[in-house]
Amino acid sequence: MMATHDNDTADAVVTIHADHHGEGERVFGATGWTVPAPSDFLAPLPKALSNRRITTFHYRDTGNSPKSHGFQHSIALYAQDLIHLIDSEGVDRPHLIGIGGMGAIVMMEVATRIPERVTSLVLHQGWARCDPMLRWQIESMQRLLRDSGFDAYQKLAAALCYTPDYITKHADEILNTGWTALRDHKDVHLAFMDSCLAFDVRDRLHRITCPTLIVTGDGTDYITGDRLVGEIKAGISHAEVHVMTGVPHSFKQSAGFIADFDRVVGAFWDRNPISR
């Protein structure tokens, strides 16, 4: 499905690509540094999405969304694009879910801009701003990608995301699939990182009034563990928090971790249905 809207930062009209799957309550999903498809949400949320309609979209300059002349990448403008997409779909009060870090901060931004139009918000691996540890990690990955190329970046990112045992058993699979949708799009990949580094929503989080679920790993997640929850909770005091104990950044490496995520998110959506 293609949704067309005016670009608030340039005169051209751009077309943002969206994909849909399923029927039922509307859920809009945003992901991290990738080109998403509904399967990115259906795989970790098979039961939670069994009676809901998931919509994903491609950030501008990626996937099936075209390049937009003069577009300056930022979390604010990714959120703006998603709000336009929701409007074009005629959806009143959807569920929002952001996964994989950047997806979560995009959804935080959306929920601060249209708080009255969000039924519920799920934030997976998000942050209110980068702390020094996350900043150093992103800056290091950015420098590797810029100066040494995708392969060097990919190995560092994988080493931060997966457990040593999993890498030993699945090294080829990780290298064949991990972040490869952006292998030949270095400028966009670097722009994603710049956008994440610049994001700071602390002074606006209080605008989010909908039921909110924060899902994170503990200290086992070296990138976005539960150390980052405090600043989000400081702004969204009513948010529920679920810490996945002993789970690395890439929780999809274990069927047990997936089942926990699916159960918690599904129960949250069941408790907070879209009002008719």
C-alpha cells in the first residue's frame, strides 16, 4: 500500500511505502536500522497479532519509499511521516509499537505530538536520550561504517547484540541477514545513527497520557538495558515496565524470549482495547 502526503520540509510530494497484515484492531509498528516488513512484528508477536492488523512503513530514502530531495533525517520527521500515514489510512486511535531502539524513540515522538489519538504505546529498547554508553556505542559503529565499511560495522553490531554461544552457532546466518537491507545505503544508515544520537525527548514525555508499556532487557542487554528506563519513567510516570531477565539485545535468538515478549505485549493490548 502507498500513502501520499505533503512534505513539510520541502515542496515536493513524496510517497511513503506501507505494508499491512491481518485483521482487527489497528497497530502501527516502527523498527530500528532496517527496512521493515510485517514479518518483523509477526515473528516475535505471533499470538498478540493473531487478531490485529499490523501496519509497517519504510522510512524515507529506504526500501520502497523514494528519496526525498532536501529531506534532513531526524526522529521528528520520521514521526511526522508516520502521523501523515495514520491520517491517510483514516485511523483514529491506533496502538503504536516501536521495537529495536530507533522504532521506540520514533513512537515516543509520535505519542508526544498526537497524545489524544493514541490508544496505547509499546516501547521496546527505547531511550529518552542517549546516555554515554549508548552514545559511545553508536559513535563507534558509525565510525566503523563510515571509515571501514559495512562488514566491520556488522561484526561489531552483532557482537553487541547476540550472546557468544549464539554467534558461534549462527555466525553465517547473522552475517547473511543482519542489517543487510542497508548494506548498500551507507548514507541512510549513517543518517539513522545521527538521528538517534540527536534525539532528546525528556522535556516532552509528560505529554504522553495513553497506557504505556516499556519492555527492556536487564544488564545482559549491553546496548539498551534497563539502565535507560529511569529517564523514560521520569516523564511517563504511569508507564508499566517489563524487564526481560538475562536477555541480550537481540531477544529473537531464543524461542523462550520471544514467548515472553509475545505474552506481555498481547496481555497489555488486551487490557487496553481500542474504544469504539
